[in-house]
Amino acid sequence: MEVLGLIASMPTKIEVDSEWFFIPKAWLDRWEAWCYVDIINAAKSGEEDLNDEIRQAERANPGRICFSALFENKEKNMIVEQALKFKWQNYQVKKGLREGVDFILVTKEVFDSLVSKYRSEEENPEQCFKRYGVEQDDGEVVCEMRFRKINFFALPNKSTYKMKHYYCCFVPKSYLVLELEKKLLRAINYYMHSVRQERGIMTVKCRLWKTSVTEMT
């Protein structure tokens, strides 16, 4: 059981910039039953009395890994990241989900091994369903689960961008101002090229203002 060995050897501490990947706990439970993990572990520990439920469990292939239940549906006015490098920022974890109960985080080696063998219901899962280790203000390094939602519009709107409503994107809470500006530049240019079909306009620099304006002008 190569994957079991990879899981057993996973780091117990999250490092800054380390990659961690989601695996749905419901799928993992089916995978464990398929592999008879409980029986294997019991045999290793010399345990002879296995309960009847384990003995009589039916092996059923867990099937493809489906990640959609872990993430919120994309909003209609959301500008999605197109570059593979940033696609993971398009996926907002649903509120209330808990690590160890609804999902687990695994290393790239474990994730790649499982996806390679069982496949995924979604495309490019290795680019989409992951998080990075970030250092918090108190010095603790964690995987940032949920993002900040940013509603935005560009100025001058009436003469250049002509947005009819606000657009939004998800941004890691750990982003500094410079990273946020780059994020919004990508979003604005995608809007101009793909929504407006104005391929002759490229925005190369922006400044950010926080506003309480509620109407587009």
C-alpha cells in the first residue's frame, strides 16, 4: 500500500509556502474500506478479534474523487483566475467545513498518487484544490482555508471600462497591497478582453480605493 506509506510519512508541521491539497473525507472513508485499511492495521498490530462489521464489509471501489461538495458555487459576477498558477483562488471553501471531519489536507505526493489512480470528477485538480502555508501575525503557520471576497469596479468607468455592475473575486487574506493590485489587474484585463471583447485595451497599473458607493456611474 504505497499511499499508506506516503500518508504515514507526511510532515506533521505546516511550513511557509508549503502546498497542501484537499481530499474529501467521505471519499477517503470509502477508499479506506476499499483498501481494507482497518484489517491491514489490525493484522500489523497482532489484533485477532476484529468486529463483525469489519469482517463483513463489502469492498466497493470508491470511484473518482469529487471535490465540488467542499466548495461554494461560483457567483455570476465573479471574475475567475485563468492562469493555472492562481486557479486555486477560484475555490472558496464552504463555511462550517472542518478539517478531519469534512476533508483532510495531504501533501502533493499523496494527492498525485490518489488522483493518478482513481481520477477526478473535475479538471486540473492539482491546480485547483489546494492551499499554501502562510504565517499569521502571531507567528503560527497555517493553511488559510477561506478567502476574502473583493467587490470591485474600475475607473474611469463611464468612458473606458463601462461596467454595468460590480464584479468580484476571491483574495487570500494574507495578500499585501501589491499582491492585491496584481490580482485586480488580472481581473480587470480579463473583463476587458473576455467580457467586453476590447482586446486593444490593456491596463498595466492600478491604484486601490475603498468606497461605499452603491450605484454604478
